[in-house]
Amino acid sequence: MKLNHLIAPRNSGRIVQQFGAARLVKHRNGQHELIGGTTADRADAFEWVSLFAHEIVFSHFHRERQPMPSCRPRVKLFSREF
């Protein structure tokens, strides 16, 4: 059995609006998904939705291969000496 019939393809929706690199996609089942984009692009998308399409409820928040932010070194709170 092929998995193509069990798992829906990710890009099977219609692009409603695009904000920079972020795409607002409406799927066939009525769900909306915000795909990709920088933090600023995503903030613009959320603002647009809140102003002009407030009936949209996001079902998925998918970022396409965003690099992980650099983390600061961990600070030890307790010593292991007993």
C-alpha cells in the first residue's frame, strides 16, 4: 500500500495571501495554515488576519527550515556536591 493515498500532500491548498516569504494557505477541508516566512513576515500575517479575516483560525504553524536561534550557555543553579 502506498502512503501517498493515506497522507495528504502538504501543498494541496490554495494560497490566500502572501506576506514576504510567509504564505497563508487554505486547505480543501477549510483549515488555514501559515507556511514559512521570517518572524516579521509572520507578524504581518497575524496582523492582517486580525484586521481583515478574523474568522480564520490557524490549524498549523509550520516554519520551513528556520535556523535555531543561538542559545546562551546554561547556568548551573545547584552544585552536585553532597
